[in-house]
Amino acid sequence: MTPPLPSEVSPRPSACPGLWRIVAARDGGICRIKLPGGLLLADQADAVADASERFAAGVIEATNRANLQIRGVGQDHSGLVEHLLAAGLGPRDAAGDDVRNLMLSPLAGLDPAMLCDTRPLAGQILDLLESTPRFHKLSAKFAVQLDGGEALAMLEHAHDLWLSAMPRAGRVWLRFGLASSLSSGQVLGAVPVEQGLALVRAVLERFLDLATPEQSRMRQLLQTCPVEHFLEGLAIQVETTAVAWQRPTTTSPWLGVLPQRQGMALGVAPPLGRLTPAMLRGAARIARQWGDGSLRLSPWQSLVLTSLEPAELENARAQLMACGMLCHSEHPLARVVACTGSSGCAKAQADTKADAVTLAGLLPQGAPGSVHLSACPRSCAMAHPAAATLLARAPGRYDLYLRDARQPGFGRLRAANLTAEEAGVMLDLPTEHLDD
Ligand code: SF4
């Protein structure tokens, strides 16, 4: 099916940007491009880079849901959307744009530790979401994760539904949980991997049967609906015994050279999640020249270039660094995440992007842990608590929180009303306090 032209679509109301729903911000419109399982072909990357220059301010962001967004969009929304649709970056049905929220490992199908290649099932789940009118009623934030047991995996982001591969009697099964993350969620049951699509359909149907109009997310529904009641009405049999397999929780670094089952990949990140058109074109050129012609976006706001020629890895790394990409996890900016801040968001209390650069210069090289600067409590840039969070209270002033599993939100308040410089001194802590 050919996606409809921009003039034929009236986007449904939501505060979240979409392809057709270009949301106004202080620095212009924001257009979000949802990528299937984070996959972006090299030609599509070039098309996004071109679009950001022709129709916007040339600022592209990698999101923490492994998507891209173009910032600073001007008046010609139709021109922008047509350009992106021509590059194959739209849904098959405009009504299905918002619901294409399926997270995979950036090394799905390639990771040496994987128990199964999740990509075929992922394609079926995306087809289901896009082609089922009833599922278009789901919130633009309603999100599903499909984990194949890869070492490079996001374990901390909460999802409305997650499925995770486990070995069972010589076969692969999928355990699942609701409104939680892979690292801390309760396993509610399992099905053979062949029934994964039926399980997703059953969970989504059950959610829509039970949720009130105010309950757009699974966690909201489960506040009023006991999980046992939810499971009892599922239109699929799930196994609830012998599903307590422990998924390995040691994950791979996401920057630098990444092993594949065959070949090698390279993880690179634009500083603070922001790509220039030249950076995106540079990554596309290398993917085409020495890789498999594709890029994969990650939930760490980074890119993975897959199946690179081993002999060209260092060459590729050098060229990407010359484009401005971070290619080593030891780089201080690789530890820092910042939301848009006052240069682009009217809700911001501080210029988090600028303060993050100051702070990164003060962090000790090679120290583990992540630091998140959020210019308001909405925490757009990070979907789970960072080891340390600086929450803005005024321009240049922050409250510092340290993650604490016993405390909700950002964690334990460590100090209030700090400058970025003062916070940098305080963050030079023993690593057990900031360890990811
Ligand atoms: S966290 Fe707040 S200030 Fe930062 S981008 Fe989101 S809404 Fe804006």
C-alpha cells in the first residue's frame, strides 16, 4: 500500500511528534521518524540528512527509543513529509505511524549471545500494529520490546509489554512481562517463540478491552486491574510454570568495536544525541562502502554500523571520529545525556546541552556510570533513572540526585542548587556510587 500524501492525512491529537504530526517547539517544528526495529538504510540516512537541510534547521536527533527526529522544521511540512515518504520512511498506513514502537537489540540477528534472530517475528509484529485498525487506538507511547537474549540489549527501559527469549527443552520460548523492564520486571508466563505474534495480539486486545479512555498505558491499567484478571482473559494459553530462567544481565558496551556472530560492528554516538547532516551522511557512506549498507539506531542515542569489513574497522572509526562521532566509551561526553534544554524547549529551566558540555569536561576519564541533565522533571532524554541526574531548577542551577532503587523517580537527593562545575566536582565519586 502506498502511504497517503501529507494533504490526505489529519494526524490524531497527541503531544508526541510523528511523521505527519509536526509539533511546535521553541526552535521550530519537530518531525519524528519511526524506524522499524531501529533500522535505517544508508540511502534513507542520506534522505534524512537532505530533508533536514531543505526543510529544517539541519539538526537531527537520535532518540532513546531508537528513532530519529528532525528539529527546526519550517513552514513546508508537506514537502518534508513527501521527501521522507519517497525514501520509504513512512508507515504503510498513515494511521499506523504512531504505534510502530517495537524495540530490538541494535545487533538483532547478529549478536553472538542471541538465542534467536528476532527480526522475522519483529516484522510480523510491526505488520500487525500497522495493519490492524483497532491497534491504531493505542497511545503513541505504547511500546513493546522483543529481546532475543543479545548481549547488546537495553534492559532498563520500561515497556508496556516485553518478550524475552529463553531456552526450554531444546527450543526457544518467549517469556513476557507487562509495564516493566527486562531487568526488573516480573515474568508472567511464556509461550513457544512460534506463538509470539499470537501472544502480542492477545495482550493488545486484552489491554484495549479493559482500559478506560484515561488509561493509555499498561501501568495505568494495572493500577486498577489485578494482573491475574488481565491474564485470565487472554485469548491464548500461556505457560506459567518453569519460566524462571535467569537472563544474563551483563550487557556489552554500546560504543566501539562490537563482536557479531560473524564479522564485526562499530558503535558510534553523536555527542548528546545530536547529528549534523554531515555526520549522518558520513555514517551512511561508511556503511555503504565497508558495511552492509545499513545503520541501526540504538536506545543509547547511538548508531551501530553492522557487518563491517574487519580490515577497515580502524579506518571507519577514524573517519567517523573526523565527522564528530564519539567512538570510544571512555570519552566523557559518552557518559552524559541531556534533554533539549532552553535552546529548543519552552518548558526548560536551563540550557542543559551547553551545561552538559561543561560538565563532561570535568568528569574523570574512563569512570563508569551515566549522568543525565534534565531541564524539567519530564525527563524526555532518558527512559530510566541514570546513575546521577541533574534536574534544573533555574538557568545554570541543578539539584543532584543519585539513583537509589529504594526511592522513586531520579533517586536520592544528594545536593541542591549546584552549578555544572560544582556538580562535576561532586560527581568525582568512588565508582560504586555511580556505577551503571
Ligand atoms: S525534559 Fe522538559 S525541558 Fe527537557 S526537553 Fe523534555 S519537556 Fe523540555
